[in-house]
Amino acid sequence: MSLVKTWYTPEKAADKFGIKLSQLMEWVEAGLVRAEKEADEVVQVNIDDVRIEVEAMVGRS
């Protein structure tokens, strides 16, 4: 059992890392960030995947 919260709403995940929601959704659509959907709407994203993409984005800068 994980002691750390790993799934966040897209809005909270974007706020947590200071990125635009549109950027996060691009990563979801590209399959870079795992997401849980309900009726084709993204309701949660995996924060570990978001962290990896943010680190990669910062590394490219």
C-alpha cells in the first residue's frame, strides 16, 4: 500500500507543478501520463508520470 497520494485531478496536478492544464492534457493524449477517465473525461492523472514529464521539460530548457 502506498503512503503517498498518486492520483490527482488534472487541475490539482497542474497547480502542484505550476504548469498549464493544456500542457498536462497534451501529455495525457500522447500517452505520457496515465489517466483515469469517466465518460471520455479525464478525472484523475498519475502524479508520478506528471513529475517525470515536468523534469524532462525542465531538463530540455
